[in-house]
Amino acid sequence: MQLISNDHHFDFIGKRKFALIISAIMLIVSLGALAGKGLNFSIDFTGGTLVEVKFANAPAIADVRAAISPKGYGNAMIQEFGSPEEILIRVQNSDTEKSSTISNSILDGLSEKFTADAIEMRRVEFVGPQVGEELTRAGIMAVLISMLAILIYVTFRFEFRFALGADAALIHDITIVLGLFALTGKEFSLPVIAALLTVIGYSLNDTIVVFDRIRENMAANRKRKTPETEVDVVNGSINQTLSRTLMTSLTTLLVVLALFFLGGEVIHDFAFALIAGIFVGTYSSIYVASPVMLSLEGKFKADEDEIKEMEARP
């Protein structure tokens, strides 16, 4: 008699070696991009001056660069912000330069090339290098602490091997999302750190749902003494939760896509990180977390005390 009854019969676990190859390729590419190109850190981390300027008519980025190059800011980062008429200019401060001096020089350069009445200085922000270093450390610590907390939580609620599977999936997800930012050259800012922490929570939630069903089926299988192997139980559990996983991913993705296309430049990179995280997190809850957990123990055996202990867990 088969314990696992479900509407789907996809052999996810049977394809785990193929999935491992795909994950290995993605991780190698991501790590290579991080090591080779590195992340395009925003002014939040590097320190410097940010100048936001609004034009009456949308300028070409090349014309803006040409206007401020004679002032010594040819290497500034220039991008549209929200609309083609609004331009963000990020400049690295030298040791002696002040933000007021930089903003005045940029405005003078733009006024010489464009009509002065058509230019409006919207804001000037300065982030010191020391603040940037502190934000970098705080961002790294936030991710590491969340990973440690998850390891402790999953160990307490399930087993240590479940915790290792969950953390392996999270490391997999974060590495690939960071690799995408390195490959695309998108700006890595504080909102992106917030997106990474959101991805951790999203991926963990998906993994916990699968692990809960695996634990229930393991306990029932041991109690009924059916001939299911642990591979069969894990595969059946993933199939049982597949509809819920796909519905959650699709509904979340619709919202994030709306943010990506309609939310404007302010949250564009934040939404991009979430979109990548949804795809990778859904994949890893099936093909990374469960296979890693499964690899730590072959076919399972348990006595009655272990069954009672598992069933007593919340």
C-alpha cells in the first residue's frame, strides 16, 4: 500500500543530480562574476555626493556627461531617476572636496550646455566613507545573523540535517542573486540589502512548508511500517505541496512585476532582486534544500521513541 497519495507524480528527487549540475554552474558563474566584476556599490556604501537634477526636456545621458566632464566629473555615475527628465549624478568626493562645491560645479557645467532656466537642482546628499563602511558591515552582519537564526530555528523545530538543507538553499539563493547584480552591473544599495533579507524569508517559508509535509509523512510511514524509502517520502511530499508552492510564487511574482515595471527607478533594483529571488527560491526549496537534507541520511529507520518525539514536535 502506498502511503503517499497526490495528484502529481513528478520525479523531482530522481532529477537531483541534474539539478545539482545546474546549481553548480549557476554558483560558479555567480562567484566568478563577484570575483571578476564585483558589485556596483551605491553611494550608500562607497561614500560620495549625490546630485538630483530635473530638466524641462529629457536630456541625453551622453550630453549630461559632456557638460560636467570639463569640471572634472567625467567618471560620475549618471542615470535616469523616475522619469527621463530627472537625472541622478553620483560623484566620489576627494579628500578636500565638499558636497556644496561639487553640486555648484555640476550645476555650472550643466548651465553652460543647457538653458539655465530649464534646470532645477532637486537635492544634494552626502555620505561619508566612514558611514559607507559602517553600512557595509551592518548589511553583512544582518545577512549572517539571519542565516544563523534560521539554522537554530530549523534545528529546534525539525532536525539538524533539515537545518543544513535550509541554510544550503539560502546560501545558494543569495549567491545567485548577488551574482546577477554583478553580471548586470545593477547598483547594489541599501534597498537591495532589504530585498535580500526578504528573499531569505520567502525562500525559508517555502522550504519550511515542504519540510513540514516531509516530517508528517516520515512519522506516518514509520508508524504504519509501510515500505516507503526516504526518497519516496521526500518526493511525494514535494509533489503534495507543489500546487501551493506554485500558487504562492505566481501571486507574489505578479505583485513584484508590477513594482518592477510601474514602480519607477527608485525601487527598480529592489524589485529586480525580489524577482530573481522568487525564481531561485522556488527552485531551491525543491532541488536544493530537500536533496541536501536527504543526502545526510539514506533510507531511514526509527524506533517507537523517535516516532513519538517527532510527532510531539510543534
